[in-house]
Amino acid sequence: MKHFKLLAGLFLILAAFSINSCDTEPIDSAINPDDFNQNCEVPTAFIASNFVNGNSVSLNWTPQGDEESWIIEYGFAGFTQGTGTTITATTIPFTITGLNANNSYSFYVKANCGSNASSDWVGPVTVQAMVNPNCANPTGLSGLREVASLTTVDLTWVAGGSESLWQVQYGAAGFALGSGTIVTANTPSKVITGIATSTSYDFYVRSNCSGTENSNWVGPITIQSVVVGDCTLPTNFTGERDATITTDVNLSWVSPATITSFQVQYGVSGFTIGSGITIPSTETTLVVHDIPNPNNYDFYVRANCSDTNSSEWVGPITVNGNVVPNQFFANVDGFEYVENYINAGTITGVSSDNISVYGVKSGSNFLGILIDTTLPEDQYMITGSASDLVKGQYRLNNVDYTATSGSVTIVSKTADRITGTFTFTASYTYTNSNSEVITVTHEVTDGTFDVAY
């Protein structure tokens, strides 16, 4: 019994000693209790200033713990978190620099409580782009690559106010404003050339209201790159109805001399590629016949580099219907003059420009008149003087008979079409082998014309 009491006493003494040792033993200095503190409080009262000096924003917030640094993420307004710019701040407030007041920005902040702990993000707070009340932003910026020339981009927009001058800035997609190419425009549209097909481009526009006032830059719109294979696309694709045979359409395009095989496909406007009529060509010009005049037609062209390698289709270009054919009539010495075709257009002269209207049989046989382009609807006399505003000419078997009297009456005239009547006397004087002066005269009467020029 004495032995049992002794053992129990020893056990109680050892237990007391062990408990006392745990309470007083120092903690291992390699263990940092802060590493196990996951209570990293979210900052509050997060605010942002307006733009300072057009390129900076001051951020402010209230920490809820004893943290000494914070992480800020920012980007263009509406950016997706994780894709923005991240920066560490060690002071409050904190200034973000290198911004552009023409853009709106969003900001987030979170507390940094250690290498293994941070708070949740707070935000966004958004700073809106600065607006000049005296120079409104343009709207509706849009653009497309030209189908006939993929290195050309056509831009359009809507004026924001009464401004009549704009600036366009562009560069490779994602370029920083201020580092792009800037061009001016005096209409709300601009044609930009030299745009690489292999690169996507961003475009901005702004109003230029005075020498010192501009609107914000508006944009960007992105014009995507286009995939062009090793078979070069035709360019400068054009087409129009023949002025005389209005069911003929004259097409032309440009292509390297090494490519000599092409296909043209056409159909009523809006047709789907593959459902049209396809015809081959070995030249860069083609006349397509039997195109009904009342209808509008679309045309495409592509190059064939081999049996298995063709370029993309270029187009469509649309050729309109309801084209009025050119008309020309005259009698010469009482007999109807019958031409093979009508030649009408504008000729640039030394002292003036003229509208020319000719019925042509051949290079050595034709009949026609010249009309000064500035003349309005009225009757004008032919006197044979070099200063006449209207002139007549008759060539027969390579001999030129000059109009010495007569008149031309302009009945109607628009920017691209003219109708009227004419009559004149044309003569040619020569000396024969007997030294006799001979004058041959022809009377041109009942002349009428109705042509596009």
C-alpha cells in the first residue's frame, strides 16, 4: 500500500511539471504567426479624381488593416480583370500617370497583406474621358476595305456639330493614340491608301473646331487583315454599260503581267457567288454582252494562277440599268449620215474644255461638233473663227471640211448628259493642177444629239 501511494505521488509531480513546461517554453522563432492570418480586410471609400493635366488620375481609399501596400489594376473602361495593367502602391493617395484624357478608364484596388494573403478586389471606379463643350465629338465612325483595292480603306462618320475639318489617326491594331499616322479631312469621309492586307488597323477620328480646339478622339474601329493567297488579287476593277449598245458592259481590271487567266462571274444584283454566270478571259478587259438594260447587275472577277490555284473573288461592282443610249443623227447634202458608232466625251483644250459629239464611220470619216463645257442652254453661232464657243467638223476620206457658218442649240444639259440640235456649212478650199482655187462645200442639216459625256 505504501508503494502505491508513492507511485501516485510521483505521477502527479511529473504531470504538473510537464504542463508548466508547455506554458513557459518559448515559440520557435522561424514560425511567423502573421503567415497564418487570412483576415486581410478590404479597403473602403475607394475614389478617383478627374484627369489631372490630361494624363494622370489620383486614387484614394481607406485601409481597414495594418497593411503597407496595395495592388491596383486599371485599363480602358469596361476592361476584363486580369487583362489590365497592374501596379503596386505603397502610399495613399496614389497617382496613375501616362493616361490619355480622350479615353475613359476603370480602376480596381486590393490590400496586400503578405506573400500569401490579399483582400478581395474593390471597384471598379471609372473616370470618364474629358469632353470639350465647344467642340462636339463626331459619331458613327465606320470603315471598309475597298473590294476592288484591298489596300484602300473608305472611312465615313457624322459631324458632331457645325465643324468642317477633322483629323483621322490610324495605325496597326492596338497602337497607342499619339503614335499613329494623322491625316486631315474637310468632309466627313476619308479614303486611306497603302493599308497592308496582312495587318489589322485601328482608326480614330476627331473634330478640329479651330486652331486650338479639338474634340476627343472617337474610336477605334478595327479593319481586319485579309487573307490573300499566293495568287494575286486583281485590282482597280471597274465596269460600265456601253453608251451606245446599252446591253453591253465594259469591264476592266489590273493584274500582274504574269497572270493571263481570269474568270468573271455576274448576275442580277444581290446574287450569291456560285449561282451566277461565269465566263473566262485571257485579257484584263472584257465586254459582256446581252445584259438587260432595265436591270442592275453585279460583277466579280478573280485570277487563275493554275488549275488548282485561284485568287479570292474581287467585287461586286454594280452596273445600273435604265441607261439611256446615246443618239446622233444628221443629213449631209440631203442624205442621212450613217455612223458606225457614237463618240462623246470631254476634251481638255489649251484655252477651254469642250464636249465632243461625233458620229464616226472610221478614223478618216466622221462628223461632229464641239461645245464649250461652260455654256448653258441656248443657241450659239458658228462663224469659222478660232474663238467660236461651238464648232463643227466634217471629215470625208481624210479631208477636213471646216464649218464656216451655222449654229448649235443646247436644248438641255446636266452634269453628265447633253441634248440639242445643229446645222452648219462645211467647206474645203484647195488649188488644182491648173492653179485654180477650188472650194468644195457640204451642207450638214437636221442634226440632233442626245449623249452622255
